[in-house]
Amino acid sequence: MGLISRTGDLFYAFRFLRTLTTPWEKMKAHELGIIDETGKVLKKAKELTTPEEKSAYTVFHRLVFNIKRLLNKLPFGKSKLASYAAALFLIKENTGLTEEEIRKVMSEVLDNMEELEEATWFQEDDKLKPGKYKLTQEIVAPATGEPIAQPNDIIEVNEFLEPVTRLFEQNIYEVTHSKTGLKIYITNGEIKR
């Protein structure tokens, strides 16, 4: 019974991870007009009529979509790495899977494990090098979830910058958004030269 239970855990971990990290536009629920490109619900579950719609928007999907929408409100929450990292954390905490079992799931989920490699070309000894960088995606305020910085907005780093923390092997830096002067939090995957 233990092996069957562990296999079931692995299957659901894989399914959860795959669903959480799939872009909204590639979801069957989006294709069927149940959700929009941001995951906003357009048709409630009780309004679904066809078996295809019902299988594209099950209780499982609603749970994962709610978690995904919450993650998208966090700083760096929209990045692919953040989705994977959050999913792995939740899986590890709630299934009892070992790191090795999670690695196995990751190797099955990802076509190319290098997708999750942290970009480090602009680092020296874990410090962000001085220079001007462009954001690659929208950044939201940690407290409110409101967008405060857009893709291609400029951030400027005047001196080597230490990460404020490290989460899921990802350096997180506090930088100043040039346009607004607000402090924002970014990861390596959210900037480019």
C-alpha cells in the first residue's frame, strides 16, 4: 500500500506542478473560454455544460488556478522559476516526497532543465554588478499586488548590490525603479541588459 500511495503522490505532484507552471494561454480552460489570459474566471463551474468544459475546469483546476493567481501577485511571482519553486515547496511540504523524488518529477516535467538555471552573467560573488538593466516582466508591489513596474522599464544599480535574501536558490535584490523611484524586488531572471 505504501508504494501505491507514494506513486499516487508522485502523479498528483507531477500534475500539480505541470498545471501550475503552464501559461494561462496554453490551458484548455482558456481555449474553451472559461478563463482569460490572466486566469480570471469568465464562466463559473455551474455554467459549464459540455463534458470537455467540465474536464478542463475541475475542482483540481480551480485549486491550482487560485494558487497560481495568488503567486502572480507576489514579486517575481509571474516568472516561470517562481512558479516551479513555489510548486516544489508546496509539494515537498504536503506530500513528504524527498528531494530526489522531486528532482525526478522535475526532470519529467521540464523538457530542458537549463530553463531553471539562474542567470548569473551580471553577478560577481553573488552581488549584482553596477549598471542599467531592463525589466523582462511586470513587477508588483509586495503589499498590494498592484503593478508598479513594466517590462522594459529601467532599473539602475550604482554599486555592487548584495541580495537581500535567497529563495529556492534564487537571489532576490532590492533595487530602485528609475521611473517611479520605488524600491522593488527582482530576481536574476527578471532583468536583461
